[in-house]
Amino acid sequence: MKIDAIPQKLGHFVIDSFDKSIMGIRLPGKIIKITEKSIYNLMGIPNSGIDLGGIVPTKELPIVLFAWKDMYGTDYISPFEIVTRIIKDSGDESFFFQVDFLVLFMATMVECYSHGKCKLNVLHYLHGETDLSKFNWCAYVLSHIRNCKNRWISNTKSPFLGPLTILMLLYVDFVQCNGMNVDRSVSPLEFWDVDLLQEKEARR
């Protein structure tokens, strides 16, 4: 993924245009529907399997996940710390590596704290060394999109802590702009970067 920043005005427009009552981004004369399939087409994450919505989260983390968290020595782990460990142990294919990747994905693409640290809520749905590929992650992400504006207040400095990158990519991939060539041979994750997003913002 090339996106390391999102233009403020375009980001605000996309958030403001999202309507959870229709699960879509409402535009003049059209609606960009957001479904498990559209998330799968964008992200390529599993869209079938165990629904985490049907699992009662545990109050305490299983022992193996406590051991994972103890590697970082804090309850508030930053994405930078996880990236550093992934790079350092690039050959690691253990369950801990899978948890690293899952928590990093959730923090950068789905939700995080206002201070930028990773939320670990998703770990309370796992029991021991679970096979993470068996879960319907598209459904989980969709549930977070549905409620992503609950604590966000438009036209204020209220921070948006939800899946802005996903909403943004769904928007820019759907809406065409005259004079702007989009390479459809690669995924939106590979194509869009901050410069192209700024161009899209200017042409909107």
C-alpha cells in the first residue's frame, strides 16, 4: 500500500457522505454500496468463515496472547513498534507474527485510539493459537464501518478513528474524473498514493 496520508478535505467529504442507514457513500445521483464483497475486492481478506459477531469476547486474553502482548511490555502498543518487530524478525512465521499483522492491520485500516496506539479488542475474540484465516474478516470490518461515525462530529476538530483509508479507496475507485487515468490492471491499494489523492481532491 502506497498511502501514508489522506488529503483533509477529501477525507472529510468521504466521511460526511457515508450513510450507515444505506451502508454506502451517498453522492449526487448515486450511492457507493459498501458490502463484504466490495471490501473483499478491495482488500483481499477472507470473506467467508467464522463470523466474529457470533462470538462472545473474553474478559481476559488467553495465555498465548498475554505472552504476545508481554513482548512489547505495555498495554499501549504503537504501529511503529509492531512494524519494527516484523522487520527485525522477517523470517518469523509463528502465531505471534500473525497476531502482529492482525493488530497492525486493525490499527492502520480499521480503528485505533486517538493517541495513535493500537486497539487490542479483536484479540478478545480469539482463543489460543487460532487459525486466523478461518474468520470472516470482511464481515468484521463491515461491522466497524457501520458504526464508524457514532462518535464523530462533523464540522468540528473531532478526530475520526475509523476505517478512513478503506472508505477513501472505495470512493476514489468508484468515482471517475475527466483527464485522470486510473490503472485498472492493479488493485487500488497498489495504485493510489497521496499525490494521486490530492489530484483527485483538486478535480472533485
